[in-house]
Amino acid sequence: MSEPVAPASPSEPDTRSTAHFETLAIRAQAPMSPEHEHSVPLYLTSSFRFDDAEHARALFSEEVAGNIYSRYSNPNTDEFINKLCLLEGGEDGIATASGMSAVFTAIAARVSSGDHVLASRALFGSTHQIFTRILPKWGVSCDYADVGDPSSWERLVKPNTKLIFIETPSNPGLELIDLVWLGAFAKSRGIPLVVDNCFATPYLQRPLALGASVSIHSATKYMDGQGRALGGAIIGDASYIADCRFFARHTGPAMSAFNAWLLSKSLETLAVRMDRHCQNALAIAQHFEGHPALDAVRYPFLPSHPQHELAKRQMTQGGGIVVLVLKGGLEAGRRFLDRVRMVSHSANLGDTRTIVTHPASTTHSKLSPGERAAVAISDGLIRISVGLEHVADIIADLEQALGE
């Protein structure tokens, strides 16, 4: 029997490996214990024993590697992150308790009072709240650049800009940003580029290979893929992750060992699941384009998407999210949501089950009408997280919900 692919150390990811994505996701495992288990065991312990006084001192002074306390590290979280470093091509990474704790840690670990952040305008609602209501309390300012206007990035960058933060594709409008262009822009100014890669996952898009410094994830979504566990991850440059690790170690947004174990196992099926998500999503987008009850259908791999060519360049497939813009605004949206039968009405995404969400009244409800309009979130916009059910059954339910 062949041995599993050895996990990369955080300081030296195995970027030289010739193994494919699917193989790395399955075979990159923590070292076996003396029990020779085939599946990595759970390490449900809050702390770890020291060999002697000198061993304890060396661990706390970081002269040697090892586990001290599960808030700092744990074999299960280590395996999850080592695997993601291989899949993303990152030097190092940390796991966090949720996607938003990953977003906040990646920002807060690198900014101080008086600093400035430049971000894409189209962001998840909670990320927007961090930039507009939380960071200003610390004296950190933020400006939003327009995705379709490269000159706005040039105009808004400042001498004290310490971070560029983007989503691509964006939540929920599916706007894309040219990662090669923006990566070069950021690098030329010595500013780290942080990319929320949640919608694409490392299977469909690898921001670090395209010029980003850091790629972050809500592992709650496609990485888990079944609506079972919360988690986040930050993967990127070793120096950036060192700051994130210090911040997280002393503020405590740690991922549980159980969730790390679950998420690492879920990564083993990420590729096959994403293939099906994307296949179903494209079929649904093609089916509903031109539907009389809709003003628009958005999907990155539809030729009608304004950034279709960019999507084809930097993504391998179009992802699992489809946007329907219903005629009739808020009332049409409410009627649609109340009429779905099989499809779930929830605020989550990335599940095996197809989920519909109305961002204007839920995930982006704290934005003003003007702010929603600026990122093309209309009252009739429905975000569909396309699941793994038979596509004909998904289409049938959506069709009847759109009917008179």
C-alpha cells in the first residue's frame, strides 16, 4: 500500500509536488500514530504535556516546534492548514473559528490607528460593517474602489494604505476583479492584496498564483459543503501569516479540533463536489436566461456576463452561485421565496442542498438602499447556491416558484 503524501511544513509548502489537486486533498495527512490508523484521529484535548522543564521553555520561546494548547495549535488544525497550503500554493496559514473571524483577523492583524484600507465596493455585508463601523473606532479609514474603473484604484490609494481587500467573485453580485492586474498594482506599491476566495475555492481559482499575498476562506461554505461546521482559513505569505498568528493566538478565534478534522475530511471531496456544483449552476443559468419573469441572470461562465472573458482567464469553472433578478422587485422576491418547495430558504451557501437567499432583506440588509444600488443588489435579486440534487429537480422547483 502506498504511503500518504507527507503534509508540507508551514514554512515550506510542497509546491514542487507533481500530484494533482484531488490527490493532495486526499493524501496530505498528519503523520500516523503508532496505531497506524488509515483516517487521521481526533485530538480532542485542550492542552499537551511537556517532556520536561526545558521542553516547556523551548516551546514557549518558539525555539522548537510542537503543541502547547489547542488555542495555539492542534494536530487536526495543523493538518487542515497544511493541506490548504498545498492546494492554494501558500507558504503558511492559520485556521479560525468562522469565515468572518478569518476576515477580521486578516485585516486587524495588519492595520493600526492612522492606517488606510482600500477595498472593492462589492463585499459581503458583515465585511462592509467591519470597514464602515468597526475599524473607524480604531482610527482606520477605508475607501471603496469601483471594479470596472481601474483609475479609481489609482485615485484612492494613499501613502498610508496598508491593505487592499477584495472579493472575486463578489457576494452576491458575482462581480470579478482582474487578479493579475490588481496583484501587480498592489505589489508595485508594496501593499499586500488580500482576496476573499470563498466563492471560488482553491479548486476553481488560486489568487496567490495570480498576484495576491493572502487568500481567505469561510470554510463553512464549500469546504465543509454540507452545512455542518463553522470555520475559516487564512493562507498566504509567511510574514503576513506570522502577524495573523500572533493576533489570533492572543485574541482567541481558534478553530475547534473537531471542526478541523471534519473540514480536512471534507476537502477530500471538494473537487468532485465543485465539479457538480458548477455543472448544475451553468445548466440553471442557461435554462433561465431570457425567462419572462426575470430582468437578468448572472453567472460568470455565461457569455452574457460582462466579465465573461476575465472569468475564463482566472477561473477554471464558473462556481456554484447563480443570481436571478426578478421583475417586480421586493414583492416578486417575497412571493418567489414563499413558493419554493424542495429548495431551501436560508442565509447559508455552498451546501449539498440548493439554497435561495434574498440579500436585500437578509445578508445585506444593513446597507442603505444607495449602498446596495452601488453594488447592483436590487430588491428583486435572488442568490441561488446551487446544490448537488438532480438539476432537473432544481429547475422544476425554481420554475414553479416563478410561475403566476
